[in-house]
Amino acid sequence: MLPTLNVTGSMLLVERISTRSGKLRPGDVVIFRSPETPRKIVCKRLIGLEGDQITYVVDPQSGDRCETIVVPKGHVWVEGDYIYNTKDSRNFGALPYGLLEGRAFWTLPCMHAFSVKLVLFASNSSVLAWKMVKQPEMSFKLCNKGKI
């Protein structure tokens, strides 16, 4: 998600209400379970919703060949901001809506040179609690187990 998210780590505040209520819009930054590796949580930009017509460059590194797709019912189209090095809907196709975990509503640069693991608990329309912990790898994970 370069240049939107920092290489040394960014803190994302994520809410889960929009994905459950269907209030997502193109341009939103979303996190979701990878369709290729379900244990992995991925962060990408939402480009299109079901029924939208999307035109995309198939392989930006080797040419300008474009394809057009209509996003199927129950799916969304996601793409990374850095198109030359990203795994997104151009690779794995339209993403099933059920794999969406949340929508980022605030991005803060990380104060330290380590990536961030963000733990969120949300109820209704408010975030009840969140915390940051050190994490050596550059990935985002959601923990939604237990109650506060």
C-alpha cells in the first residue's frame, strides 16, 4: 500500500461496522482475509462494488494491455496503491464480500521503526478499545477474540 502506508510501519484504526452494514465506498482502505492464504490479513484499497464495471491494466510491468470486468454479485474489487508490486484482484480476481474484515478510518505514522499489530474491539458504531504491540514483520493482523 505504498505510498499511503509507511514502509517502517503505520498505525491503522479499523472499524468493522461498515463491512457489516454494506456502507463501503470505492476509495476506502479495507482489510480482508487473503483468498490465497486465509490466515493472512491484507490491506488494500476498494476499487469497485458488485455490479461496477472495472477496467484495469493486466500486467503493468510488461505492457499496457487492459481488461474490463463487471464485479459479480457478493464480491468487491480491491487493488494496492503501488501497482507494480502488489497482489490484489488483478491476481486473484474479485474478492468475496465475506472475506472483508474492516475499513480503515484513520492512519497515523508509527512513532517507532517497527510495524504495528492493532487489536480492535468494536460494538455498534463505536470503537471500545485498541492497542499497539511490537511486531517484527510488516503485516497487519486482526484479533477479535474475547470481550473487554
